[in-house]
Amino acid sequence: MSSHVISPGPYRATKLWNEVTRLFRAGMPLRKHRQNFRHYASCFTASAAVDWLHQLLCNNSNFGPDVTRQQTVQLLKKFLKNHVIEDVKGRWGTEDLEDNNVLYRFPSTSPLKPIPCSAPASESRSIKKRPSFKDKEDSLCDVGSCSVLVFQENVDPALRIQQEGDNQPEEEQQKQRRELTVEDEQEIWRDITLTHLQRILDVPSLDEVLDHRYVNPQNIIHNMTKVNKHGVVTLDDKTNDLPDWVLSAMRSLANWPKYNGTQQSYPGFERDVFKTVSDYFYSLPQPLLTYELYELFINVLGVLQPQCERVAIEALQLCTLLLPPASRRKLQLLMRMASRISQNVDMPRLHPAIGTRTLMVHTFSGCVLGSAEECDLDELLATRLVSFLMDHQQSILSVPEYLLGAISDHIQYLRTSQKQSNDPVCPPLPVYTFCHQISGAEFEQQKLESSQKAMEELLEILVTDQNISEKDRRKKLKQFQKQYPDIYRQRFPSPDRESKTDNKPKIKPPLLNIKKTKAFSIRN
């Protein structure tokens, strides 16, 4: 059965659940089985369901090859609890499914979950949202709001602002020239960051994937400006930091076997230390990516495709800036430790049956991403996200310099404009433009068109350049004709001269076939 990528949008987890359910019901092989001297038609064993569903999840672009067989069993248990399947006697609602030969079947009723309708904008939130750049005009004249905008196309920003300024009273103009406040700067940090995130995710609005009440600009500023030389966030309040004994245990595992701390090591010591670290992270009151930002990170999973790796890294880089500094610091240290452990060939096996990398992914997925309400696909989605975070933690959890520079330049631009007392209104803002992703076919077509155009320009230069000698010109034209015959033929559609030249024999034949006789002389 064909599957498709669930793009970012509201209720993505519910859409993924329905997608997996649809594929499972449509593709799972059914046949007749015998059990306890009875025949049951159109059913399947639990083990056969695990085999088929595990292969489906591993090949599905929404989940990936990191899905384990045990996770597939857990998903089938949730299928049984939610009446996606039932046993051959019609029983469901429990989670006692095991990887065995017990028979199950599909019920006649549809198990798909209804997707809630998006609430109207006026009723979606009980708390009034601060006005942002999306709620205002296309130009910025009210410096007090400090919104970041993209000007309308085909409109001269300076002309429009000048026209608006002429119609404003003197009191309003004096208000516009006031200096930027701390709150104004925080709004700039917030709005520019969300603008870039919206463009990267390629969604019409972030309202459907993010609750703006949980976006704190102070977190963005802290995460981008207060970092150590290794790029890790530093905290003002040390009580929110990792305990010293946890940091010591993480250093011991990350630098194994060079760093063992002050404790004496013994056989199995590294396993006990690893369990200590994992127990601490699972004891935290909520996942590191927070319950409030759960929907946002679920939507980012829609761009975790091989051909969109760069887009996914940039999206996660901005999303992690929204985290509280304490959570971001813990995530940075955890992902660095997990990445080093999985790449350390000297690290003893931490589990007798599971590889080190797989163990890292499945151990910490639950403490990284999770929903406040039980979600049927939390574990599978978290596994894929943690695997990607481990592979690209150095890029994702670093400070985006392009964003830091854009925000700093914009604030400095506004500050400078306020010092121009002769200007009745604020000058036009710099225009931010963004690249849109194109398909592979469009890329190849543009590549071909741009290359052909460049070659045509090169040919024209060879023909018209007066600084090239005729000898070099003929030589280069012959080389060009040999390498790009189609472009050369378009430029010279009637190559009479070339054809005549080609018809001439390259080696002249001898005038006479008579051998020269040797001349004799008196001297010889």
C-alpha cells in the first residue's frame, strides 16, 4: 500500500494514527486459521501482525528504520485498546497482546479517529494575543510595536511611508520617534525568529502549529546570547542546572574510558552509571522539549526527509531556541553525551541484546518528547526525532549566526533611525526575503537552463571579443564546437565555411607515385 508524508499542520499526530491504521487494515494479509479445533476465517496471528507492521513502519517515511520490534508490539497493544483490532472472539479494550500465535481480526466498524475542526480565530484562545507583524499593516511606522514586516510587492516603501507620514498629526509623529524600549527589542527577537520559522516550515501561519502564548522572547534572547565557548547555554540560576553528580556521571560516560571520576570502576560500572543518568532524566517533571511545544516538534517531523535534511536542521535549530534555557541546556548535554557514547568503539556494551546507538535512542526518547495527554504514537515519533537530534546535534543546538546578525542589524537600524530628528517618520525597514524549496526536477531544469545560458554568453564573448587574436579565436571556437555542438549550431545555423573546411583532406596525397631516383654526382 502506498503511503505519503504527513505535512506539518494541526493535529498531525492524529493524522499519522489514521494513516498507519488505514495502511494496516488495507495491507495486512488475512487467511483461515485453526485454533482449539475450530476454524476462524479472515484473521491473523499476533506474530504475523508484528512482522508485517514492523516492516511497514520501518519503510514508512514518517517513522523510519529506527522502529524496533518491541515498539511495534506496543503499538499493536494500543490498536487492541482502541478497537483497531480485536481477538477472534470479539474482545478488545485491553493491552495484553503479546508476540505469539494468538488470533486477531479487524472489526467491522471504522477505527479512524475524527480530526477536530480548527476553532475560529476569535475563539481559539482565551488569552488575547499580543499584536504581531501578521496583524498589522505592511510597513512599520509605529516603532513602539516594533513589528517585522515584508513590504508588499511592486510598492515603493519609502513613497508609501512618506505618504502616510504626511497625513499623520504632529503628536503621532513625535510618538513614532521615541526610543526603543526593552519590550520593543524583545518583540523584534520574537517576531524575526517566528518569521524565519514560518518560512522554513512553509506553512501559511504558525497559529495552526504553535500556541503563541508559550513563545517567550526572553528565552530566545538567553539561548542565543548567554552561551559558553562550547556553545552550551549558561544559566543565571544554578538551582535549575543539572546536579553535580549527574554531570559527573555524564562526563564519565561521554569520555569513557579516559574519565572515570573519583569512584572505583568495576565490571558493569558503566551500566550502573548509565542507568543513574537515565533515571534522573525520567524523573524530571516534563520532557525536555516541554509539553507546550509538543505540537510544534511533532509538525517538524514532517520535514525529516532525506531530501529535506538541511530544512529539517534549520527548523529544529529555531524550534529549540524557544525552549526554556534550563531545558535547552539539559538537551544539549544529553545529546552530546548520547552522540559520543554511540560513536565510542571502546565503550563496553551497555545492554546484552541491543546495540549502543539503538539503546541511546530508545532510552532517552521518552524523556525528550512527550505529550501531556497520552498519545498513541508518542514513542515512535520521539524515537525518530531523537535519532535525528543525535546525528545533527552540533548543528541543531548551535546558535544560528545568520539570525543573530539579522536581529542585531535590525535593532541597530531602528536605533539609528530614531536619532534623525529631521525625519518625521521612521525610515523604511530592510526587506527580508526567503528562498522557497523546489523539487528535484525543477532544480535540474533550472540548472540546465542556467548552464546553457552561460555557455551561450561565453560563445558570444569568443566571437566578439577584440582582445583575442584570430588564431586563438579559431582554436577556442573549435574547442567550443566540439564540446557544445548544439549551442554552437544555434549560434551558427549555416556552417558553410566549417563544412567546406571539414571536406578538405587533412593530409595532402603525394603528387607522384614514382619513387625518386638517387642523384649521382662526381663528388659521390
